[in-house]
Amino acid sequence: MIMSVLIYAHHDGEKFPKPVLELASYAYALARQTGGTVIAIVTGNPRESDLEKLGQHGVSKIWVTPEPAGPSFDNRAYAALVASAAEACGASFVLFADNAISRAVAPRMAVRLKAGYVSGVAGLPLHTDPFTVKRSVFTGKASAYAEILTPVKVLILARNTWQTIENPVTCLIEKFTPAVSLPAPDFEVVKVMEQTGTIRLQDAEVVVSGGRGMKSADNWKVLEDLAGALGAALACSRPVADEGWRPHQEHVGQTGKVIAPNLYIACGISGAIQHIGGISSSRVIVAINKDPEAPIFQFARYAIIGDLFQVLPALTQAVKKLKSE
Amino acid sequence: MKILVCISVVPDTTTHIRFTDKMDALDTNGIQWIINPWDELALTRALEIREHPGSGVTQISVIHIGMKDTEPVIQKALAVGADSAYRVNHAPADSLEAASQIAEVVRKEPFDLVITGHDSADYNGSAVGEMLAELLGWASFSSISSLSVVDSVITLERESDIRSETIIAKAPCVVTIQKGIAKDPRIPSLRGIMTARSKQLTLVEPVKCAPLTHFVRFENPAPRSQCRMVDPSHVEELVNLLRNEANVL
Amino acid sequence: MDFQLTEEQKMIQQAARDYANRELIQDVLERDADSIYPAKHVKALADLGFMGMMVDPKYDGSGMDTISYVLAMEELSKVDASVSVIVSVNNSLVCYGLEEFGTEEQKEKYLRPLARGEMLGAFLLSEPEAGSDATSQHTLAEDMGDYYLLNGTKNWITNGNSASVYIVMAQTHPELKHKGINSLIVDRNSPGITLGPHEDKMGMRSSDTHSVMFTDVKVPKENRLGPDGFGFKMAMKTLEGGRLGIAAQALGIASGAYERALKYSKERKAFGTEIFNHQSVAFKLAEMYTKIEAGRLLCFHAAWLKDNGLPYGTASAMAKYHCAETAMWVTTEAVQIHGGYGYVREYHVERLMREAKLTQIYEGTSEIQKLIISRDIFSR
């Protein structure tokens, strides 16, 4: 049997988000390394044009299956569904992107398949026999090599680890029916609040963040303007949240939210190790601070040493100019 | 209703992480051990729930899979208000081992609600809660930002990409919480500290269980490349770099 | 000799440290600048059991040993000596005397709510004309049969305004000199008590310090602590423990300043390197660390003696003398290491330096401590 790489392709209602395309690209590379092909399991009824996107990124087969019945997402049912798909295609690898849904499904599914599970995977395996893969540990302070000892392997790919690469292949789209009846959800949803407008911090690709260097809550407009120009989410350091200048939901750090955007712009943030712990997986960190001794410069890829209140408006202008071109 | 909170013991978040010479294990010399921050918040929430009259909660226990040297940290959970604790005498190699040991204990005791933290600050597996639920055949809920129990009825708020839902869950179930579930961890009262030792800490021998994964080697982070400084009077240069060099704009 | 802390002691130390670093630090500068009383902290610490740390649990205390008390005092004082002095007075100067010398009725009525922190206490010994020389008390407590009539003025009273219970030392039998002094438990709300204005102090500005005036205040006989004429002895015995609390406070002030100086020296660069790499700074910090460790051991030893029922008056005098002098020196040097930054409020060390000064003065000046120590060594 051909070694299949099964990926769980989560559709967000509008499209397959970038992490899923990154996952497909990684899966294609993994399949090439191990002599297999990539199958995607997709729930719901996405547009043909969205499914073709998966084909452009190396997926040779897409199994489309109805959403499991129930009032809302049920971890048990989805785990059974994906496990059933993995068994049906004899998958050696079952791959997930790093998001809340994956964390809900992958571990349960791994138990069902008696498969070794590694999350936070940071690249292709070092070797396939024994199967060894690298992941970050201690919230980014170190790395580890994990060995999976089972024939079937479940991996969650870390954010910002693999670029989306187009590898167009012929893509077959099939209906999939799980071999087992899915467990019926046993809970009630009594209220639903749709998130509108504001970009969810965890999923934002660009984040603009403010620290004590902003001096006061009243000064946040310059950050809001920059975030608006960039289409970015807002975040802040712990002291800012503790002072009440910004809501706690914006607090990013080891004891707040841990995020992994493409671009993180730290304004007036000194770079205490606990803050770094929340942002170290960002693809690019930019620091703007007037203190040349600030530790953040050791972690930033680009930096400006200057007065925030001069630099930020100028930066906003430059971004707007770029976007209009 | 009986609540079990799963706690992991991790190095203090300010610790400089070092490995042994062979780079195959954590160098534990001089490490200050603490309750994993997420788990501490989970315990705090459980205590808050119980403090409300009419919750129906009759017992809050904690469980940890670890060796004897973790007992002082477990004592802290008792000092802040947990009624009893279990320590399974084993150092798990992966999340599945930990979940399997917890499952054994839960099968023997009638817990109604098991709470775990999203992640542990050491190996960042984010799997124990869901694996435990699968092993027990229980329902599970993750990304929970709010949890309450009134008259033994469990109400949760679950956050996803696009919405937040209020759910009424049936016991027994496993709930994996994220930060925001409680504001600050508790400082134990002095009486709590003095009486922690009189609370029950049950030592449980582990069941035989083979890990399906393990860590073979560790590595310190690669040295960072130099930071590229941009002149504050030419911020457009930064924008160009971000677009053309870094490809993030 | 086991120098290890027990697990309970470590937890107590951590609890005090967590409260200090999470809560006290938030508003300590503001309260120092404007002399604001730390009401919410007193309540929170009371709820955690810090107001009656060594009191027996049967009176609603926390039942801790004295070493734990020293650890807690050090941790709180690293951040906020105003709050730690409020705690120390309630524990060492008020709860101690009531538990040691009080009747069951007195303990029920006063010790229990004090241990719970529902009431705060104050200790009134110093007078305008009598500070170090406590034998000459001018405050009179005239024996009127079934009550004492209290008249006089007491000075420098910590918790003067916030306390509901005063332990007042006053002269009943002037002819017996110090053997005619009594300790009286006085209800703050008794008619005839007036307070002087809040003292505008150099440091520990968040604790309330007042002079207290008694004009024909009636104190019921059953409020006398111990037998007739026992007051001076009670005060001296109480101060033995009180000075240990202040020694621990001074230790904390020194520790807090040292930790800040150490951190600063590892971050601040001058002449091409972090200032810690300049030997004059490194050596200064080494001296600080040594003196602080020595002070800590003196405090632990005095605490151990007290917990084991052995005489500890000299040991606590040595602890207080050494720790207070160390605190003054360490904080001054900590300001120096910080350079210009050490002179501004934001960096805390100037406040610690102002706080250190009082530890050399109150609850027995350093000179009095030396008197106690020299008297003891003379008889050996």
C-alpha cells in the first residue's frame, strides 16, 4: 500500500487559511521524502475553487465529508471521523496545522489509532527510521528531537515553520463516508457570539504591540493607526495590561497569550524574557524603542532606536503609501 | 460533584534552561519547580467555583504524575485549598503516558469533571486532556475561556476562530482551559500552608504503559543573527525591508 | 545543625514574596509619596493570616514558628517596610504580650480578633520625655479601685490611628519606680483619647504614626495585663521579640536594596562593559551579600532560641543591631551603585535608604542594643 500522508484541512468559512496551505506544502515534502501521496480530509461543503487550491499545493486526493451532526463542534466526533479517514487510506502520517481545532482533535485521534503524537513540529524529519522530528520546547527556550516509535504518526506542524509552496498535482475529489457511526454529541449550546470586526490575536498575521514606553493609555492612537494601516491585531506587554491601559486579552507573553504571527512590531517594549516567551515563534520581530540597551534588540530582526511618537506616525504613512502602490 | 485538576510541575518561568552533558535530559540543578501556570489557574478557578454557595462541588483533588521530589509543589496545591492529592510515582516520557496514568486513577474514583491546562510550560505537548478523555470515553471541551458550576450543572464558554459559544456540558467530561479562566493564581493563606501536610496525599504505583514517543536529544537555541538597525528618519527603509527582504508585508 | 528550611517555611516565604511582588509593589511608591495608609493590603494580609502569624490556632492565629515570621517579615520588607512594620507591631508587640501574659477572657476578647486581623493593635511605651529610658514613665495609671485613670502622652505610635486596641505602659506606683509600671489594654474608642496629627516622616510614610494623649481615660481593672507592677517587665520581654521583627525588617530592606543593585549592575554599561565587571562594584556587592547573610543567620539563631524556650534577648539585640547597621550601609551603597537613577523615586533604592534609618532608631536604638549586649557579655 502506498504510504499516505493525511492532512486535516480546516476551512474557515471563507477559505483554507494560510496555515492549512503551509501544512499541505509540508505534507507534500514529507510525502516526497517517504514515497507517498497527500490526501486531505475536509468537512462541510467548500467551493470547488477553494478545493483546487489544495491541489495546487500538492494534495492529490481530497475526501469531502459532511460535518458531523450536532449543535456544534464535538471533539469526540471529529476525532472519530479523522481516525476513520486515516484508517481508510492506510495513512502513515496524519498531519494537522497548529490551531485550536487541531488541539481538540489530534490527541484524541492519536489515541484511537494508537499512534505516536508530536506537536510543535519544526521541520521535516531528520531521519525516517527511526522517525525523528524536531520541535521547540520550554516555550521556545530550547529544541528537542522526538522519536516516534509507532507505524502511524500524528504530527501538529508549528506555525511559521514551512512556507507555502505551489506544487500543482492532479487532484481527485471524492466523497468520504466514515466507516464508523460517529458518537452523538451530548451537550447543549445555549448562546453563540460571533466575533466581528476585530482580528483575533491568535490568528493575526501581523501584530502591533505596545509596552510601558507608550507612557499612558491615552497614547494608543498611534498604535491603532499603524495597526489599521497594516490590518494588524493589537497586543500589549504585561505591565500595560496590569496598569489597565489595555484589556487583558491583549496581553502577550509567557503568562498571557503565546502567538506566532508573521510580523510582530514591539513598540516601547523592553523585551523581558517572559514577554519574549510569548512571541519567539514570530517569523519577524521588529522593535521600536528609544533605549539602546533594551533586551528586545537581541531578539528583533529589524529595529529602530528612536522616539516612538515620531517613528510610529511616519511608519504608518510609509505603510499606507506602500499599500496604495 | 467531584473535581480533579491535573497538575504538571515545571521549572519556574524565569529559569535559564540547560541540559546535561549528553544533551539528553534537562539539567535540574538549581531549578525552582512550580505548578504549571495554566494548571494553577485551573485550580484557582475550581476553588472559586466551590466558594460560590450552591455550586454542588464537594471535593477538589489534584493529580500529578511525577517522582517524590515533586511533592513540595503538590503541597502548594493543597495549601491553596485542594482537599486531597494523588501522586503517581512515575516520570512520564510523553503525554500519552501521563494521560494513561491519570485515566487509571479516574477509573477507580468517581470524578465528575476533570480540568487540565492547555499546555505545560516544559514540553508544550497540549495533549494530556484530550488523550485522557479518549482513554476514558468521555466528552471533552477545549479552548475553554470560562467555566462555572452551579448546582452541579457545568457551563463553559468555548472560543474558536470566529465565535464564542456558551455550552452546557454533561458530567463526566474533561475540560481543557486556556488563560483567562481565572485572573491570578491564589497565594496560600498561612493556615493553609500549615495544614497542607494534614491533607491526604495518596501515592499511586503506576500501571505498566509504554510511551509511543520520547525525546532523544535536546538543543540550545541557535545564536540569533544580528539585528538590522534602521535610521528613524528613514522609516520607509523598514517598510521596504519588510516587503522585499522579509516578505511579511 | 540543619540550615535547611522546612517545606512549610519555604511556602510561607514564597507566599509573602508573592504578595509583595504582585500586590505591594503596585502602589508602594504612590503611598510613600503621599503618605497613604495601605488599608487594602492590611486587610488582604490579615485574610492570609499574616496579622497573627505565631498565635496558636486555637485563638485563630496561624501557628507558625518564629523562623517563618522572620522569613515573612524579610520578604514583605524587601518591597514595603511601611506594611511590614504594621504587621510586625501587630504580631510581636501586641499579639505576643496578650498570648503570653493575658487571661483567657482577655485572649477571647482581644487576641482572637487581633490574630484574625479584624482589629489592629498598637504598643504605647515611648513618651515625649522618655524614649530609650523607659524606666521613667510620666504617663500615670492611677488605681481607683475597680478601674485605672489614665493620663499622659505617648509618642511615635505606629498604628496610632488604625489600631482599635492599645497596649499602654503607665506608672501606677511611682514610688516603686519601674516596678510600679502596669500594662493596660485600652480600647481606642474610650472617651478622653485624642490623637496628634499624622507624623510627616522621612520613611515608612505609608504607616500611620501619631502621638496619643490620654485625659482621664477610664480603663477597667480586668484590662491589666499580668499582675500589678508587671508592666515594665512585660514591655521588656515583648521588646525582645519586637526587636527580632525589626531585625527581620531591616534584613528585608537591605536584601531588597541589594537585589536591585545586583540586577542594575548586570544591566548598566559603563566604559565598555556591565558595571558588575568593574571590581569595585563587584566587591561592594560581595560585601553586601556577606553582611546580609550574616544578618539572616543572626535572625534565624535568635528565632530558633525563642522557639526552643531558651533566652534570646541578647541574640535578638545582636540581630537588630547588625541588621539595622547593615541596612543603612547597604541601602546607601545601593543608591551609589545606581548613580543618578538611585536618587530618583522610581528606582526604589532611595526609599529603602530612608526606611533603613528608622531601623537604627526604633524599638531600641542601636546604642541600646549595644548596651544590652555589653551588659550580657560583662557577666560572662
